[in-house]
Amino acid sequence: MAAVKIDNIRKVYAGNVEAVKGVSVDIPDGSFCVLVGPSGCGKSTLLRMVAGLETITSGECSIGGRVVNEVGPADRDIAMVFQNYALYPHMSVYDNMAYGLRNRKTPEVEIRARVAEAAKILAIEPFLQRSPRQLSGGQRQRVAMGRAIVRKPQVFLFDEPLSNLDAKLRVQMRVEIKRLQRALGVTSIYVTHDQVEAMTLSDQLVVMNGGQIEQVGVPTEIYRRPQTTFVAGFIGSPPMNMLKARLERGGVRIGGMVLPVLGLKPGQAEGSEVTVGLRPEDIVAFAASDQGHRMAVDFVEELGATRLLHGSFESQTVVVQVAGSQGFADGSQIGFSVPAEAVHVFDTGTGVRLN
Amino acid sequence: MVEDRRFGDFLAYVILTLGVLIVAFPLYITFVASTWDASTIINGQLPLYPGPYLLENYHRTLFVGTSSSTREPVFNMMFNSLVMALAIAFGKIFICILSAYAVVYYRFPLRMTAFWLIFVTLMLPVEVRIFPTFKVVADLGFLDTYHGLAVPLIASATGTLLFRQFFMTIPDELLEASKIDGAGAFRFFKDTVLPLSLTTIAALFVIQFIYGWNQYLWPLLITTKDSMQTIVIGIKKMIVTADALTEWQLAMTTAMLAMLPPVAVVVLMQRLFVKGLVDQEK
């Protein structure tokens, strides 16, 4: 096991396309790091540079204290799980898992033991002699993970491993990956565009956008204190309400409503345009429209455990999440209030957090 | 679908049967002619049923040879043809799979230029460059040899193209997984690309074996000894136009024999062949 240090890495493709613009992350030994962002944000490229499948234009990548910029993928002591599994179609499951070990001249006795052990962990023992073609998507995914496990690498790299699975299986495999990583304690880097996967899996969450890191931290911190409007909008479902507001003494004004702001950074000019972020679940809704501020509900979205109230306040769209037990009707007027600690304020121009 | 299905089916069968008859009838006549003696055929009254000379004709053709023009037993000619066809087929597969592998998986300067140069040779079959090729082969002292027969026909753009198209359908992730699994360029080729290409190889083998077996102009030019001639040349030499009588029953027997190996290759490899051209499983 080893820590991974990514130091100011850049990737410039032919034609001067800069895919990764100077990224630094320290991934401690044994932790699960998730790189999340929209497609084209450079997260996959970054992972592939760690794997050695892409060259590093500038900067340094080290695994376990060893700089690996010039080391081939086979000698970096990493294992990778691909989105389309990349199993060798002409080999049996057993041979798929044994292939990397055979290439490293591991004795056949040990190969057998290691494959058996991995197969047991992943519950794929009955399929060892089958060919990948005869397996379902979930089983193939397990084999791909088995191929990574048998190598006992320093680092696991996952490139959107669950995106080819159906929704139910994805949830199940997500839990299994997490459990497996905990049990093996291997440093892992996981790329996904799904913010739920990112939140649930990660010890360390890296939100990327446009080839740069927007924010790094533990998932709860990123959720509670997003540092930019991008992070605020990307993490969380349903996404955060973003409202246009004006800075005032001791708070922000949205139309007729003034919300108090805690811990506003000094040096903000009063009257300047800001963006206020309010998570749908932080807004408290009342059936009585004379309580708190007043809002018209356009329609109610039923999710079972919760309900989403789509409404507008001061002609800006607002989504409020309420418990499923609370009854609200389409077209009704409701009252709402916002706790002070739930108010996120961002600079409208730069998108940077101001409180 | 055709609306009146029963009539449609009937029509299809009629057309199909007619087609089969048109193709099969000359073959049948060839077979019948190979079972009669010379005088029956010369009479111009060849029966439509097989005669009693089947074993005699085939034995004589294979192991004794005709009495005029070419006296080489056809067995030797078949052997020559077989060596040439196999050498061409395997040689082409070997060269093509390697050149396609290089073009697809390596990044080297002038890679696409190299590919296009190979591609352009499609426009230069042996018939077009026959004089320079003959000159080169003659200067190398390859006349009347097996390598003289096969080598100039081995390089092939078709095969390279076929393999290239197939390699491009192999997902990049397989190459990357191989790299991470510690397989170098040669291992990736041997362990992954080659097994996946089996059906493509089979398809190319069938096409190229028949191409090699049916060569006429090139063997005609570079073989002068009877012992080196191929069966296709043999048939031509048996049919004499001047002075002597053509031993038609032996010529027909040779024609029948000449058809057998290509038929055998197609029949035996049909399943792989069709698979290679149609569904390329990855």
C-alpha cells in the first residue's frame, strides 16, 4: 500500500489542447479518493496519467514515494478497472485473472491460490471456467475487479466502473466496492461523473471542472461548505437553489426578503451583486402562508420518502424538499424560512464563496 | 416480405433450382466425360450418364500422365499447386497481420504514408507489373522454383486492409489492460490479438488459398520444366490444338481433380470463414 502524490500535473494534447491544467492532490495511504466532475473535465485523463496510459506533460506523479513519470504501467504496481471491463474475450475467467500474474512469472501454485482467494471474496467461484461472454454485466464487473485484486497492487484505479450497469446493480456494486476497499485497505482512485457515487464512496472527494480542481475535501465538508458555485451546483441532489441577491449590512436581500449571513469574509462592498445558494432540504416549509416568507408552489414532485415543491419566489425558481408526510398541493401558497447557517453566499462574477 | 408467401417461396425455389442447374450442369458433364474413354468423346456422342472408365482414367491421370504434350503425372502438378497455394496463403497471412499490427498499434513517422503505400499496391496486381517482376525473379535465379512461384504473389494490400479493419474494432481498453498486466507489444499480439483474429485469418486463408491455386499467368511465365508446372497450367497444356489428339477424358479428369482442393478448403473452413466476415466477436 502506498500514498499517491500528484504534484502540479498538466496534460497538453497535440494542437495545444490543455486537458489538465496543473492539478495537485495528496492521497494518503489506504484512502479512497474519488475524482468527480462533468464529462471533459479532465478526471479520466488524470487517472490515466497515474496509470501510465497517458504521458505526463509536466509535473510529477509519485506512488509510495517513488516518482513514476517515466515508469511503464506494468511497473507502477497499480491495477485498473475499466468502464467496459476490458476482459480478454477469448480467455476463461480464471485465465483473465491469472494473466497478469503469469506475465510476472508468478509460480502457478501461487496463482491458483490467489485467484481462488479473489474469486471467493467476489463470489465468482462458479464462473471461473466460463468465458466472459457467458457472464452478465455485474459478473463481468466482478471479474474485472478480481483481475485487479489478484495482483495485490499498491493502488487501485477505477475508471467509471459502474456506468455500464443498470441502476439497481450499480447501487449494489457501489456498496461492494466500498466494502472491498475497506477490507483490503488499498489506496484507491475512482473516477465518476455520478455525484451520488462520489459522495458515498469517497474518503477524499476531488471535484474537477475544466481541467482544474474546484475543491478537495471530505464529502460532508464539500457538501456543507462548497467553495464555488460549480461545486455547490454539482454536488447534491436535487441541486442547490441559486438565487440572485444583493449584499446588505448583516445579510443578503432577495426582493423583499433579507437573510442573515454568518461569517461573511471582510471587504465585501455593500450593495454588490451576489449569488445565494440554498439547499432544497435546508429550507423549512410551512403549510400556513403567513408563517415566514411567502412562496407560490407551481407543482409538487412525489418521490415517496420526500416531496419536491417547485415554486417561485420573487420570480426566481426555488425547489424545496419536504418530508413525504407533509401535505402540499399544486398551486398553493406556502410559507418558508431559512436557517442562518444554511445560507451560502458566492461572488456572482468569480463564483467564489464569500462566507 | 412478399405478400403471397406460398407463391413467393415457390418462385424463389424455381429460380434457385434453375441457378443450381446452370452452375452444376457443366460440372456434371466434366465428371461424365472423365468416366468415358477417348473414342466415345471424340465421336461427339458423349452420354449423359457416367461410363465404366472412372478408375482407369483417374489412376492414369494421377500417376502416369498423358501420352502427349505434358507427360507429367497430375499428382505432381497437384503437389506443386498445393505448395504454391499454401505458401501464398500462409505467407500473405503472416506478412499482412504483422504489417496491419504495425500500422494500427504503433505510432511511427510516416505511418499513414506507409499504409497508403500498401493500399496503393491494390492498383498494381501481378499482371500489371509482370515484366519487372519477372526480371527481378529471373535475376535472383528463382525460375522453376517454389519460392519463385510464391514469393512475388505474397505481398497483399487486401489482407493488410482486412486485418487493419479488424484490429480497429478491438477496444483500446484491451491494449491498456494488457499493458497494466505486464504484456509488451509482442505478448499483446500473441496472447490477445492473434486468438481474436482466428476467424479473420480463416477467412483470409480461404480467399488466398483459392487465389493461389487458380494462378495461371505467373506460373506459366516462370516455370518451364514439366516437373514444376501447376495443375492449372497442366490442363491448358493437355488441350492441344495441333498435330495430336487431345485426350479429353484425361483433361476432364484433371479438371475434376483441380477443383477438389479449393472445394475441400471452402467446405472445411466455411463456418469459420463466414464467422470471420460477418460477426467479429470481441
